[in-house]
Amino acid sequence: MSKYKCLLWDLDDTLFDFKKCEHDGIVESFRKHGKSVTEDVISLYSKINDSYWKRLERQEITRQEVLVGRFRSLFETLMYYDMDAVAFQNTYHIELGKQATLMDGAWEALSASRDMGFCNYVITNGVAQTQKNRMRLSHLDELVDGVFISEELGVEKPSPVFFTKALKTIESEQKDITRDQILVVGDSLTSDMLGGYQSNLDICWFNVRKRENDLALPVNYEIFHLMDIITILV
Ligand SMILES: [Mg+2]
């Protein structure tokens, strides 16, 4: 019998195949702005985007600086002086909202967890409207009990405030659940694992890219495929 009753799932690069979603969203946005795009440009964007979200996690910049700044940096690097970062962000916001490719095993793992009687919540740093669109398109919204989005909570993972706010709602909705019965599942050491750890929750690292644990965080579990979670739940 598992000690857990409730799972908190990260969304991007955990339930969603974010690399694919991002790739297709960027291609479509460039197309709408009359420019073709190469794989090199997409991987450059991806690196810039990661660095901006990491800076937001460290509270060095604001959310708005992430959303527009990443494209401003990209266009400056590429010397695309005719491109308007604000207009492009508006397009990308819409196009990313249409991208909902799931990670291998995501639907199966979440369905199994639900069928086994666990409650399931999503915890995500992201733009609320985008994340809600994508959850609806993928039908993930039908499998979860609730969604916590940093834009709506007003604070990003890994801040313990994010987790405190989410836990308060969960504890009011799921009367018989205690904190030691909650497990955080996510791919990111710096947001999901660090935030869960600092909030005294058990943490399961979805290490799909087989990275080094360079924060040396004492994760309770490490899985390489989402369906591996089942062995923890039985
Ligand atoms: Mg993630």
C-alpha cells in the first residue's frame, strides 16, 4: 500500500512534451510573421527562453520581461531588426496555446493514478490562458482535480509560497490528506524538486533527459519514464 494519496504534476517537460510544443509554436509564429525558420534558430530560441525562465525562478526579472525579452534577445542575436518582439510574443502566445503534445506515457500514468484513487493536481509556471488552453486541447483537464498556475498564484515555483498556496487549496478540497501523503513529480530540479523539497514534500524527479543532479538534492525517487511512477503508487 502506497504512503501517497495525492500527486502534484509539473506540466511542461513532464506531462507535455514541451520541446515539441515549443518547436511547433515557434515555427507557426515565424510563418505568421512571414519568415521561415531553421532548426538552429529554434534551438537558439530554446536556450534563450530557458535562461529567461531560470532568471524568473531566481526572481531577477519579471514575468513580462521573460515574455518579451526572450524574443528581443533572439532578434538582436539574429540581427532581425525588422521583427517586433511584442507583436511576435502576442502571436507566440496564441500559437503555443494550440500545442498540446503529450510526453510518452503521460496519459497512461495520469489515468492509472486516477483509477487507483489518487488525487492529481497540476503545478505549473506559465501563462494561465496558454496552459488552460493546452490542458483542454489535450483533455488532461478531465483527468486532474485542479490546476495551479504561477500567473494566477502571483508567484513562481520554486518559491515555497507557491506550494503553500496550492497546499491550502488541496487540503480544503481533500479533507483526509496530509502533507506526507503528497508527492511532487517534475522534470526540473530548480523549480519542482527544489520547491517541493523546501516545502517538506516528497519529490520524484522525472529525469527523462538523464541529467546530472547538479543541485545534489535528495530526491525521494528518480524515474526515467512516466509509467515508472506506477511502481511508487502500488
Ligand atoms: Mg517542467
